[in-house]
Amino acid sequence: MRKGGVLNIRIAIVYNSAHGEPVARDRWIGWVPVVQSRRLHLIANNSRYLVLPGVGVPNLASGVLSLTLRRLSQDWEIVHGNPVLLAETFVDLSRFTGACYRAANWRALGLTRGYPKSGRLHAHRSFDCDFDVPLLPRGLT
């Protein structure tokens, strides 16, 4: 959105290298540990996604997710030297529903084992939902 000739950015999205822990993902793909260690570089983790309030554009969050997935593999290959076959993210269900991921055709694979998160006042154990979406059909096995 433009305000006074200045572009106001209200969305931030970040993809990083994937983690080696999600059991639900590896079970869904069919990877055994030795295969997982050789193919983990083919997965990108959507580690941050922020849509600031007040934008007022219907379906913006899921639309942006869909647009980033169209470019993710080719952009990743330019930077890292290999394509991405799967994108994943983890949604803290105590704070969010994951609706924008579901609307963008990401699949909820199951809960993580949970890990402690430290807040300002106390630590709590969060069980996140693992959402994944394949970027190339049948490209994971």
C-alpha cells in the first residue's frame, strides 16, 4: 500500500534451512534417518511470517504464501545451489490456528514433541503443529 508516495511494507516472510527433528514429516515422506540426513537440504522451513494488522486485504496471508511457493525452489537454487522439494512450518497452536497455511494448501501433519519457550515472565512447553507442502509432485521419495 502506498501512503504519500512511500511504499508501506506490512508483510515479512523468511525461509531457512530445515531442522532434522520432525517425526511427522519424515513419516509422511517415508524417510529413514540415513536418507533424511542426505536429503534435509531439499526442505525449506518457513521460520517467520508476519502480516501486520490493519492491511484490510481479504485472503492476503494465504495469497502471499502461495506466491512465495511459486518462486521458492528456483530462488533457493540460485542462492544455495539446490532446489527445494518441500516447504514446512511450525505453528504454535496456543497462539495461532494455521488457517492461512491451510487456505494455501499446506497439510497439517501432526504435533511436534514440544520444546520449552521462554517468555518474559515464565517458560512454557509449546506443542507446534507441523505444516508441510510439496513443491514438486513425487519429488521427495
